[in-house]
Amino acid sequence: MTSSRGAPRRYGTPPFRTVVVHGGPGAPGTMAPVARELASTVSVLEPWQSARTVAGQVRELAAQIDRWASPPVTLVGHSWGAWLVLLVAGEHPEKVRRIVLVGSGPFQARYAAEIRRHRRERLTRSQWREFEEIQHRLADPASRASPSALRRLGELAEVADSYELVPHPPAEAETDPSTFRAVWAEADEMRRSGALVRALRRVQAPVVVLHGTADPHPLQGVVEPLRRAGVDPRVVVLERCGHEPWWERYARAPFFLELRKELARE
């Protein structure tokens, strides 16, 4: 694995035709475990997004693909990254061969309440209070929420969103609350207004959905909007699996098996 300031992490040698895209937004580095695992069989690019608008992140990722990869590429996006890779594929179909969505959030607002309900059920009362307090601080433009607050939010989300995790190191994320606040506010409004679903209609590349049965992000809210937009995804349901399959005790092996199966289609 190599990296340099301003450059994506690179695992292996060119050409890079597999690109893993982190979630957050504002949590670069969270896909490093996936990139390292895949690097035993393919060369992988792990770009980090820093732009503070949705359109800016789309342009940024498209430019990173042009500069560092060999398009068309397979885009593997996790959580917010799943939305981002679809937006890039819609704007730049010539750059994208296929798309893998891992733990994607739902594309319509009516499904989002289910996420909150599941998380509240899975966290203790004190954890839930802390989770909501950090969310409010991060959403407030006047707040001076620190990177440690965003990291803590990620830790609590991991507790709420998992089934049974193997012991693992903390996420290699350089969290950025400002990016999280700005990009997520815009992305959430795209979901509320229907702009996100409209953008799905522009996707031409084949789509695969990898989703855990214990992920609080409802699978129905991912698959149904895609199908209504004319995208017919291949859906792989991972049993006993939460939001981060690569750390799940029972789903880690099936997850990488399915992911490698998709990459082998190259």
C-alpha cells in the first residue's frame, strides 16, 4: 500500500480498476480494511473525499478516477459512499464498469425513520442520549464539534448497527465534522426532495447490492427505489450481518466471497 499527500491510497500496482469509496461523509479511511483484503487478488484505489458539497465530491471522485485509475472501473461504495458512487456513475457513465453498494442508506426519506428506531432499540438509554446530543451538535452550523465527536458518533453507530463483530482496531479515519455537516445536510435534502431518486435514473452500469440482515438501514429502501428508477440490481443478503460486513464474525467470509465474485467479472 502506498500513499502521498493529496493522493489516494494505492494497494498493488497499476492499472487500478477497483475503487473503494468511504462513508461518512467526512470519514475518510474507513474502507482501508476492505482495500487491504482485496489487494491480495486485485489492485485497489482508496480515494478520500474532502469537498464540502455533494457536487464537489462527485467532481472530486471523478477526477481521482481519471488521474489515478484506469477507467472504466468497478466502484465499491459503503454507506454514504454508496450514494456517491451512484451519483458519479450517473454523471460519468463512461468511467464506471459496475457498481457495488455495501450497506447503502435508503434513497427515500420515508424509509429513514426505521434507522432511528432500530438504533434507539439497540443502544442503552445513556448511549442513545449521547448519540442524539452529538448528532445535534454536528448539525448545528454554530457548533464547534470536534473530530473526536464525529469519531464517537461512529463508535456508537457501530454498536447500534452491528450483529456480532470480531475484535478489530479503530477505524483509520481522519474525521472532518465540517464536511459531514455540509455534505450530509445537502444529501439529506436531496433524499427529501426526490432529487436523489431522480439521479438514479441516469445510472447505466450494472449494480450489486450487498446488505446485512441486521443493518438498520432498510434494504427495501435501497432496492425498491433502484428498481423504480429502471435499475435492476443483483441483491445479496448477508445473514447475521450489520452495517460493516468486513468486521462481522459470521458475514465477513461470505461478504468477501461475493465481492471478489463481482470483481472477477472484469
